Amino acid sequence: MKVDKMGRLAAGALALALFSTACAAERSGSVGIPDQEAGGNAAAGGSKTFGTLPSPCGKGDAKGATDQGITDKEITIGFGDDRGFPQAPGLSKEMGDAVKAMIDWCNEQGGINGRKIKGNQYDAAMTQSVKVMQQSCKQDFMMVGQGFAMDEAAEQYRVGCKLPTVAGFAIGPNVTMGPMKYEALPYPVDMLNIGGIKIGKDRIPAFKDKTDLLLSTSPAVTTGTNKIAAAMKKSGVEPLNCGVRLNDKGESNYMPFAQKIKECGAEVLWTSDSPDPGQFSLLESIERAGLKPNYVFEATWYSSAVAGWNKAGAGNNIHIGMMFQPFENAGKVPAVKQYMDLVNAQKGKVALLGMQATSSFLLWAQSAQKCGSDLTRQCVINELSKVHEWTGGGLHAPSDPGNNKPASCALMVKLNGSKYEQVHPKNVGEFECGADFVIETDPKTWGTKLNGDRIATTFLTDDIIKPQS
């Protein structure tokens, strides 16, 4: 069962992207869903709210060619994904589908202060991020809600042309910590949300002493696994180090790995890898070996593909820490239903990264709306830097985009047959939060050097656009 190398690279990049779905706030206890009544009965495409968020879109009399991509009538933004990557067709397609739906939703209300949004949709196809960024540099006001797996290669061009972005996700360390970059759900290199570890440790008695991390030959997966290993040790969990390392290209037989796990005595398994046929074969082999471990996996395992595979029940003990509301909570969380309705109405792909792109679009739109007629990159950056509590209208737990700081909240879902359900906290729609959900990471793992403002210095220039008070 061999898996294409570039396809696995794409899966590893996607794993890191979904690993970034985090929330922030210095608080403890549980965070519930705010009053959702305003958006509860909203019809797709016509509401004045998005979940709990008053719509930033509407009619107005804004005028002036105030910056690149701005005219009396239009705001031109760039967005996109890697959907054209041949080895993984449709990669991150949900992100472009979401932004396209949100542009239409906003324009149906009158645009932003009366200026309609024009979207230039890009397909970086994994290896074309530099070409995409060079195109965007020439014509777009900002990049919004995009997700490119190889964003690191394009970062020097983005910084060089002073193109701000409210990214759907950022993967490369210089992008994650780059100047003129904001995200609805930050995942900085110097801090880490360990909500999945905290909740797993509290819920599963064997987590502290009987947990092992499944290793991979994939560099992207290894990066994530190393951070988790360090985080576990800081949390009082010492991984068993069973030494189960799966080949990035797939294995012909997974039973020897299952036997190794059995001999090692692991009762809880963690992976930062993405689900694929090889991973499924491993779990099936573990079941055939007579083991019934608990699995605590990354958010990539929250997918229709995993649910469809699990009809036989080999994955019934999969637990997933999440910072987004799962789609199963749509009946309780109107923002989730609204996202699903808008994208489904355009026959787009509904997935977690789509909600992430949606939240980033709304964050950008709110900041742009506050600038009124004087819509400039400087003004939008000023407004973005002030946002320190953000939920995308209820799509996820509170984050701090303005400070590029990670989450201190999480919830956990469990797979049972082909269905996921929230198992922690008990009240559907709530998140558990705490200051100890965030730890500082080892600078050796950062992959870049930061200045005193926590900005990557690799491509930094003296004339970047900085927030002004």
C-alpha cells in the first residue's frame, strides 16, 4: 500500500494547517456559546449577522482610489488554495470555496461601505505559491483567507511588495511570524496550545504513563510530533518511546507495528499524521492484534473520510481535540449552520479549513469596514492589531489575532461508528479553557529568529507597514 511522496507532503502540510485551528484568551473554566438569537434563523446569503457577529457588510457611500486595489466601487482582494495539485486534487479547496461564498454574501448586502468586493482567486497547486504571490503583489489590496502549503517560498515576495494578509492559515515559520500578517486563529512558533493533551490527560487514566507517539519519516509530521513530545513532558506525561515509525511512502504490512505497540504496553496512542489508507491499515492491524487503545489524534482526523472508513469500528476510540465547533453542533451554533448553508448553496466543499477561511474573511471585513472611505492598508492593519477577542461569530473559541497569540481553549470529540460527538465539556458547544493550556516552545523548534516584537527577521525590511496607535 504505497502512497505518493508528494501526496504525503501535501497531507503533512495539511496536518500542520489543521493543527493551527486554535483559540485564545487568558481565562479558566468553560466558555459557552454567546447569545446566538440574532443569527439563529438567518437564511443563507441574506442575513444582517453572521452568527453572533453583526455583519460588516452593507450599503454606503465610500469613495476614492485610496490604495492599490481600491476604487470608488470596488475592493480587490486575493484568495485561494492548492486545489490544482496533481498528486492531491482538491487540496484545501474548501478554503477558496468558503471565501467565494463569503464574498457573494457580503456583496448581496452592498459590499463594504458600498464598495463591492472583487476576488481574484488563485490556485497555487502546491508548487506555484511564488507565482501566485507575484501576481497578487501587482493587483490586490490584500490577501484574505488563503491557504498555501508552500507559503514559506512566497513570503519574501509578499513582504517585499508590502502586501498585508489575513491568512486562512500560515505554515512556514517566517509566514506564521511574518510582518503585516494576521490570522483568525494564530499558531505562532513560540507558543503552543496543548488543549488536546490537557483534556486527554484528564479523561483517560492511562494517558499519563501509557502513552506513545506514532512516528513518521515525514519531515512535516516529525516537526509537529517533536513539539507534542516536548509539550507532553512539560505536562507531566512521559511518552513510552516504543519506536514505531511509519514510512512516509506507506508500508506493505502493518502487523509488525501493531505487535511492537502491544509488546511496549502502550494503551494510548497519539499521532500528528493525517489519515490515509496506511494509517487506517495500522488501526485495523492494532485491532486484529487484540488491542483496544485510546487514540488522541490531531484535527485532520475529524473528516468525512475517517467517519466513512470507521463503519467496522476500528477507530471507535479516536478522540480529537478541537478549537472549532464541530459540524455536529450546527443545531446549537448558528454560525456553523450559516457557514454550511452558504457553502452548500454554491455546491462547495464543507470542511474545517473552510470555517477557518470564513473566520479570517470576517476578521478582514470587519477591520476594512471600520476604515470607511479612507480604506488603506495602513488603516486595516491598525484595526486588525486592536482585535484581541475573536470567534468568527461563534465558529470557534475566542482567539487573539491582534497579538498573534495561541488559544487557551479546546473541546474534544469522539468517533463512534461513522459519527462524531462532543464528549468534553459535557455541555455541547462549550470549550474548556485555562492559562495552562498554553506553553512556551523551545526556540530550537521555531525555524526562524524573532525580534523583540515577535516578528520573524528573515525577510524583514525597514519599510513594512506597522500598526499605528
